[in-house]
Amino acid sequence: MTQDAVACTGLAYAFGGTRAVDGLDLSVAEGEVFGLLGPNGAGKTTAIRCITTLLPVPAGMVRVFGHDTAEDRMAVRRLLGYVPQQLSADQSLTGRENVALFARVFDVPRRERAARVGQALAAVDLTDAADRLAKTYSGGMVRRLELAQALVSAPRLLILDEPTIGLDPIARTGVWEHINAVRAATGMTVLVTTHYMDEADQYCDRVGLMHHGRVRALGTPAELRQGLAARRGTTTLPTLEDVFREVAGSGLDDESGDFRDVRSTRRTAGRVG
Ligand SMILES: Nc1ncnc2c1ncn2[C@@H]1O[C@H](COP(=O)(O)OP(=O)(O)OP(=O)(O)O)[C@@H](O)[C@H]1O
């Protein structure tokens, strides 16, 4: 039997009176690409921060490959690579220096470091640009550099928070192609948040639609779309966006913001610096 890469049970996290995550149950199977979708404020980033151990788990339980994040934080951290929503590459360093920094932080053995940094850069197609300053990179290249940073420790679980936000369609496809190539080569599990329904439909094995701190619908994109078609009694297959709209309801258009309204604040959409 394969072990769950991530298992959240009754996970709850509040910021003062705001229940950001409110009894989240979630299982991500080893080897799958799982998409956590939801409108702004649904609780995706907070849940991810609990899974990565960056936030404590005040209520409920989170296990990563069987390790309880509350009891075995370092074991969990050694298993995962994390690309946060915020810019994590240092623009005053070269691509290679950025990845080497992560190799040191994640304790890649000194003897293997140079080779592993080179492999991580090659995996995201940045070998030729490796010795240029990151501030000369395009938005898509910066995102791929951040992917290399997360991959250098050879994680069993890669967690990406909005990996393609603010990128043009070609750069978005490039990021996904590199994620998929690494996953095919290593069997790594991928947990990703996105607002882009088309990407979730195309690249995720299963998705969880999160709203007000909980997963409200779960399945493969095809299952969710077919389920809505059956409820509507139509033969035309609805989109994942239609499913999402049904789950999140009218809240999408007022306080939560439309899930297509990505409101990118990343500074990587154009050039950095
Ligand atoms: N540091 C914080 N302090 C106070 N409230 C916060 C903080 N971080 C998040 N929240 C609140 O918690 C709720 C969930 O936020 P979270 O960032 O987890 O949602 P999200 O689904 O990741 O949204 P987005 O898609 O916009 O990134 C929101 O109501 C948000 O305003």
C-alpha cells in the first residue's frame, strides 16, 4: 500500500477572529499532482504553511509521509521542497549562486553540491543562464530558478504556491513542463495551489476545491466536471470553472474576489529589478 504524501485531519488555523483554515481534511497520494484551488482568502496558503511546518498546527493533525509535523518538524522539512508565492530568489546573485545557497541551507553534502546545483539548473533549462545575475532573468526564468532552488535537495514532496501567477501563457507552460519532467524522472509528489482552472484541468491528477477554510469538492478534474453535468442533466461537459462557481457560489464575486482575479503582486511578471 502506498503511503499518503500529505494527510491533514481536522486542520484549523485562525488569525485572531479569522478562521483561515477551518477543519481541513485532505489526503495527497504519493506520486500524484494535487491541485488545491480556491478564491482569494480560501485558506490555501495558510494550509500550505501548516504542511510545510512554517506555521504551527494549533488544531487537528498534519502528517507528511507519516511524520507528524508537530512532533517531527525537521524530518518533514527534509522531505519537502517549497516554492512560496513571494519572490524567493536573490536578484543580486547569479542563478547558480541562488541554487547553491539553497543546497547549503538544505544540507546537501558538500562533495555533491556543485553537481547537484548543476543538475537542478539543467532540470529547469537554466544551464546557459546559470552565471548571469538573477535580476537579468525574465519572470518565467525566475520562477524556474525558484523551482531549481526547491529541487536541489531532491524532495519527495514539492509544494508550489501559485507557481505560474503573473506569467504569460508560454512561461506558464514552461514551468509546468519542467515540473512534469522532474516528476516523471523522480516520482516526486506535487502539491500546488493555483487560480488557473485551465492549468488545474490539464496538469493535476486530482483537485480539491477549497472555500472558507475547507475542501468542498474533491476528485479528478474529469470526475468533477462529469458530476456537475449529471447534476445539471446536460450532455455538454461543464468546465472546471463552472464546477468551482457552483462550489464557491456567489461569494466569489464579492468579498472573496473572482478566482480568475489573480491580482498578481509578484514582481516577476516582467523583469526583476
Ligand atoms: N498573516 C495574516 N494575518 C491575518 N490574517 C491573515 C493572515 N494571512 C492570511 N490571513 C487571512 O486568512 C484568510 C485565508 O488567507 P490565505 O492567504 O490562506 O488564503 P488563500 O486561499 O491562500 O488566498 P490567496 O489566493 O489570495 O493567496 C484570509 O481571510 C486572510 O485575510
